[in-house]
Amino acid sequence: MTDDPLARNRLENEESPYLQQHADNPVNWQPWDETALEAARERDRPIFLSIGYSSCHWCHVMAEESFEDGTVAEVLNEQFVPIKVDREERPDLDSVYQTLAQLVSGRGGWPLSVWLTPDQKPFHVGTYFPREPRRGMPGFLEVLGKLRARYTDEREEIEARAEEWTEAVEDELSSTPERSGEVGDDLLARAGETAVQRADRTHGGFGSGGPKFPQTGRLRILLRAYGRTGREQFRTVATEALEALIEGGIYDQVGGGFHRYATDREWVVPHFEKMLYDNAEIPRVLLLGYQVTGEDRYAAAARETFEFLRRELRHPEGGLFSTLDARSAPRDDPGASEEGAFYTWTPAAVREAVESEADADLFCDRYGVTEAGNFEGETVLTRDASIPELAEAYELDPDAVEERLETAREQVFDARSERPRPNRDEKVLAGWNGLAISALASGGLVLDPSYAETAGEALSFCRRHLWDGSDDRLHRRYKDGDVRIDGYLEDYAFLARGAFDTYQVTGDLEQLSFALDLGDALIERFWDADAGTLYFTPAGGERLIARPQELSDQSTPSSAGVAAETLLALDGVRPDDRFAEVAAGVLETHADTIERDPLRHASLTLAADRYRNGSAELTIAAESIPDEWRDRLATTYLPARILTRRPPTADGLDAWLDRLEMADAPPIWAGRDARDGQPTVYACRAFACSPPQHDLEAAIEWLRE
């Protein structure tokens, strides 16, 4: 084998499923490593950087059109250093160059195509390019030729642009304001008002066209603003969006779980990939919607999504895989690959799957299955007719309609299970697992304690495989026993929140201990006291052209926002103020940014609300939560609630403090023993506390006064 790294495709030893998809390309792809970067510097060749992920539809298209083409490969191999990056493994690189795309063109996305000088400075950026010019888009071969010529003939101009763009990216991502500020007490209400103004009141959600994304951060703002103010409009707009999510094609009506986004305003046709983070954040907000409204259908959709996670994204040892592809082989062509093939239906396919012809007709009417279809001649299932409408049309009792529909759904599910399945990306990512752990823990309180067990198993997997306790370091990715990549802020923050949320439901001290360890490590690695901010990459990590911050919510919540709110929540179980001081520092540094656009910075807005208006604290001193208390908590929405558990006796608490290496009890536990040998609850908010109660209802009412 040649010693020249650029003479061969070097992705064969990479564990990333996305990189493995390109390991057989004729392009001599390089991973992002020092070997490739050094080769670019030594030969003074421009870098072609391609960033994508395994379930990305247009990544597949560009690969088929260009990266599998011998002519394109020859140009890339001879004139560039082609580097392929999985954005799910390297969100830091993706953040840097997506920011550039937004600054230059106002849009980003995947695949992201960036041309860099050998020292990583960008001089051209785009997303998908067809091989040949099409619909106003330049052809990829044409772009390669022009850029290589310019790199040779107009080098000074190329380098000047690269310097200018690099400075712009660094200013956008790394800088912080010179002066700190303060968010107003009414920030949450104003954010809710803005969300109402931007809502699609006809079809639900946000935006006047497609694509439409779940926007769970905005929904959490609306529900919390409703909880704080009681303004009915906040609740109404939130529930309109929740209805759209569970009734439209973005929701898998047969198997549970959510697709990535809807391509249209009406929420009919989704982009069919299923991401772990969506199937964490959406059920989490559905459970809040259930607590606010009492609508069982929100709880049912959350339950079905958790069952999807258990069934299709669960590692045998408990961790959770990353994605299901949008594409799979159609039933009549096993060698092909089409978007949505696993999920779409025709009337004939439904009748083949459902034993009763009458039930098949009922199913088709319920979910809008027609001969014409709504997606390339087939139908994406939506809740097209209501149960009362069907009951009237079929002259049936509504309960009978629901029973027959469930029978038909089960038969359709069984038939679908025989189809070729979408590929699964079996990376286990610490941060994404943290999001799912939080959601499952909430499900353990609201729906079924077994979901908290699933959360605990996923948390244990991450602690066992990704946490190095010898130096308090979290790794990002596990794949088939291979552990790589130092964790980013989102990994520490999301997993810390997941660990704390699981402790709140289970009372397991080890889960709390892990959350506190992650909080300490987060501050140690990502907090910059001089800049007053939490950076996305660790101090002393790989040097890129900018050290990014993640302040805005995107496909996942803002890591800085989740970190700040999690530190504020964890502050209650710390005897010192370190966590609160860091959270306050972040919020004060970025106060003006949050105030200018609270919806874009939804997670920071929620953190700022907790900081300004406090948490609703419930401390339960008991060996276990009484069943009737658990039932009441399951149906109760309290904005920014913290549920802490502690042993009923002082001796039991001392043992906990020894395990946590705390000399003194934090205020949330101190002096709060169980009274009269019975489970006892203490309620606190805004530095005031109720008397100890044996009646949870009385404690909740005290918090609501």
C-alpha cells in the first residue's frame, strides 16, 4: 500500500456510518485529521470539504451523481484534497462552516460543500451541486474547474477573501459583548407574544410555507408563559402546533415516532428521516401539553414514540442509536432506494394488509389513503377524518370505530414490518442520548415508570462507555466498541440534564452524582470567565478557525441555553453557588442578544426565565413517592419545576452527603426530614417555603398562589 495518504480513499477504517457510505467511492476521501491537513499544506492544494450525515437525502443524491463518478473523482483527486466529515460526529466543524454559509448566502444545509485554503480558511461555499448545470444551479464539475483555476491564477484575491470570511466567522461565533446586561422579568411573556405573532393560525406551527419544523423550544416558551401568566392565547397557539404535529404526516401514524420536518405548510408530506433528537424533544413537549390540557392524545403520541425508541433505536445494552434513513427499497424493486418507501400506502396495499375489507375502508378514510395519493402516487398517512365523523359515516359507536381502527393499524404495522427497512445509523452519541434520557424520564413520571427504567439504562450505557471518571472526561461517540471524539458542550449539558431529570423521577443518588460530576466538568472545560461565556468546544481542544458558541436553538436546543438552565436546576443540590454564578454569567453576557430575539434563543430564554423568576421546588422526604402523589405529579404542570428526593431521616441524608462528598447539606435538603414517620413534601419558590406537608395537593396549591 502506498505511503501517500492522498493516493487512496482512507475512510475504510472510520466507524461513522456516513463515512462508511463513502469508503468505496472513487474519490480519495480523507477523514478530517492532521495527516490530510498536513498533506494539503505540503502540496499547497485547496481542500474540498464535504459535510453531511448518513440519513441526509441530498447527501445521497450528490454522492450518486458526483462522488461515484470517475470523472469527478479524477478532478477531486488530482486538484484538491477531498475531506469528508460526519456532522453528527463533528458538530464543531459543521457549526463553523454552516455559519459561513449563512453569512454568505443566508442559507445552509446538508450536504455542505466548502472550499478551503490549506490552512482551513474558506473561500467558496455552497450546499448541493448537481453534476451538470440544472435549474439555475451550476454543475459541480464546472464549479471545481473554475475554483481550481482561480486558486492558481487569482491567489491573492482568493487569500484576501479567505481572510475576510474567516474574520467574519470568528466575529460571529467567538466574540462576546464588551458589556454585560440584564434580561427583563417579562422576557418570557414577550417571547410568548412574539411566538403568537409568528404562528400559522390556520395550519399550526410557525411559518407561512414549507418546510415547517417542530420548533419545540417555542412550544416550551408558550406553555411556560401560559403557566406563568394564565393567558389563554399562549396555550391555544401551543396546542394548535401540537395538534398539527400528531395529526400530520410528520408523525408516523402506524409505528409511532416523528420524521424530521414537513415539506409543506399543511404538515402532509415529511422529510422521512427519523432523528433521535426529534424523537426526544417532541414527546417531551407533548407531555407538557398533556399536563397543561389533560388531552390524552398528546400522552398517547408520546407513549407511541417511546415505544418506537425502544423497538427501533435501542442498543442491546441500553444506549440509543442516532437515526433511521429517509430512504429504503420499494416493495417492487429491492435493488432501488426511494425516499419514504417504507412509510407510504395505496388503497390496494392497505386492503392486502387488513383482513376485513370494511376495516380497510375505515382505515383508508381515517388516514386519507386514496388512489391519487399525496406523495408520488402513494399516500403519507395523516389523520384525515375524526373519530366522530367516521362514527357518523359508518353508523358505528365511536368506541367501536377506535377498536376497529386499532385492529387495522396493527395489521398494517405487521405488513409494513415485512418491507425492506431504512438503514439505521448505529452511532450512540452522548448528547443526543441525553435529550432522549430527559424525555424518557419525563415519561416515567407522567406515563409509566418503565420509561424511567429505560432512561436509567441509557444513562448507565453512556456512563459506562463514554465517561472517563479518571479525569472527568466525556467522549461523544460510541460505535461497535469504538469510542472517539472528546465531548462538546452539548454532550455534557444534555447528558447532565438527562441524569438530573432521571434522578428526579427515580430518586437514584448515583444519577444525581453523575449529573453533578458532569456539571463540574462542563464548567472546567467550557466556561471562559474572562469572556463570560460557555464555548461549544473545550479549552485546549483542536484549534479551528474560530472557537464557536452555540447560543441559538437549531435542530437541537442551544447547548449554552441547556447548560445554563441545567446548572441553575442543579444549583439547588449544591452547597456552594458555583453553578448559579456560571449560569448567571452566561445570561448576563448574552442578555442583549436574548432580548433582541428570544425565540431564536429559546433555550437561553427559558434559562433566563428560571434565573429571574425562580423554580417551583418540591422536595420529597420519603423512601419512595406514594402512588397517589405520583399520579398527581403526572397530571400537574408547574413552570420550571424541580422535584428533589432525599432520604426521610437525618442519618439517611448524612449517608447521601458522604457519597456526594459534601460537608454540608444544600438548602433544598437541609432540615427537611420526614415528619411523623410519613412521606413529607416541602414546596419553595422565590426564596420562600411552605410548611412541611403530608398533603401534596396543598403543597402544589401553595406554589400556585
